[in-house]
Amino acid sequence: MSDVLVNNLDLFVQQDFFSRQIVDNIPGVFYVYKEYNGVYKLFTCNEQHLRVTGYSAEESFKQEPFFFIDNASVDAIAQGLSKIKTQNYVKQVYGSFLTKKGKLIPYVFEGYGFEYDCEHYFMGVGTNISDLAQAHQDLKNERLQRELKEKELLALTLKDKQKEDVLSSISKKLDQILLNTKSAEVAQNISKLTNEINASLMFSDDNWQEFEMLFNNIHKNFYAQLLIKHPSLTKSEQYYCALIKLHMNSEQVCNTLNITREGLKKKRYRLKRKLDLKNTESIESYISKI
């Protein structure tokens, strides 16, 4: 549409582009603003402009651009008008019409400045981007939902690990008490309790299965794509990649995998070699793209 305006600007002027016949045949929302004492006011527009905004010609003419938009669009429109004054054109100005009935309709605008009979004008078009805006909003909502699920999964994983650490600590203390007790009955009870704690600690495989199930609900096909590219990865290395995908920091990874900082350093080195990454390439950056 911009090429039509620019390439035919002289023709519009020569043929009196202010006429309704020409204006109403321009697709989209078409507008012409005239400068009055440094302020642009609507000089004419096509029928589509009137239908979209819901204002009559009498209500619309002599109104500033801000009259037709919502408050959130004011800055963008103001910057667009400034560019028209300094460089005679502006493109891809995003804003929303605020109709007479209070409905918001997202549009992208452009305008081109010119002179006519020694008067300053600019004309332009607006294109409805409701479908595009909805698609962006849906994508944003999907991303937010995924981030929320990731945080829930991360919290669950760390919580399980913290519980495991507490139970393990209690088990060790009970073992110490068992060594020092002289009561057979107490020793028997402690042994029974220790066995129950140790049994509850033997849930690593089940835990990872639950983790994988929740993880796959968020990042579908992650493991499949990872193994297609790198079939030699061990189960432990796959889990580590999943933790990286969840943006876990080093301390959280160490706690979850029950390894030391030195152990994590070695694990990262081996993983980087298996992923065939250069020294300058980041594991996190690579995993984020899978």
C-alpha cells in the first residue's frame, strides 16, 4: 500500500485526491491530515475510516490523530507524527483505534508528508492486524503457561531433593544413636525406623519417571530430538540436559543429581564433548534451541 501512495502521490494531487471517489477506493483505513498552526487535524478520510471508528464525517474532521486512539498508543503516534515532520514519512507505527463504542482494534499505520497549495499535509493508511495481535497474544500466553509449569516442576524437583536430604540426615543420626544404645528394644525400633526411611529414599527412579512425565508435558519431543542428534547420551546426561533446559543453576543441579561442584565440572566437560560443541559454544545456549 505504501508504494501505491508514494508512486502516485503526484497523480493524487493532480486529480484532486481529496475527492470522495478517489479516497473511498483506497483499500484499508485511509486518512489525510492538514497542519493547522503546527497541529495536524483530519482533513479527509475514506468510508472505511468512518466505519471502523464509528464516528461520522462531521465528528471526525478537524480532529487530531489522538482523538481516534487509546491512551496506550499515544506515545507511538506522537513519535510517528514527529518523524513525518522531520523526514516526511513513517512506517510501521503500531497502535489501536478506540472506536466510538469503546472497542479497541489493533492497527499498524504509516504516513507520508507533502505540500499542496503551500499547505502542509500528510496522508497514510492503517491496516487491521487483529488476527496478528491475537496470534501474538496466544503465543505470549502459551509461553507464560510453559514458564509457569517449568517453575512448578523446578520447585517440585528441588522440594523432593530437600526432603531426601533431610531424611538422609535423620537416617545417619539414627545410625549413630544405634551404635551407642545398649537397649535391644530401642535398637530394634531404631533399625525398623531406619529401614523405613531408607525405603522411602529409594525413590530415585520413580522420581525421575515422574519428572520426565511432567517435563515432557512442557517440552514435548525434547528427549527424542536430543537423542536423534546425540544417541550416545546416557540417562544421567539426558537428565542433566533436562535440568539445563529448566535453567537450573549449578547449585540446584548439584543438589538434584547429588554430585559435587567438581563432579559437575567433569560432567559438563564430558557432555560438551558428546554434544560436539566448541570451547566458545555454550551448553545452555545449545540446549535452549532443542
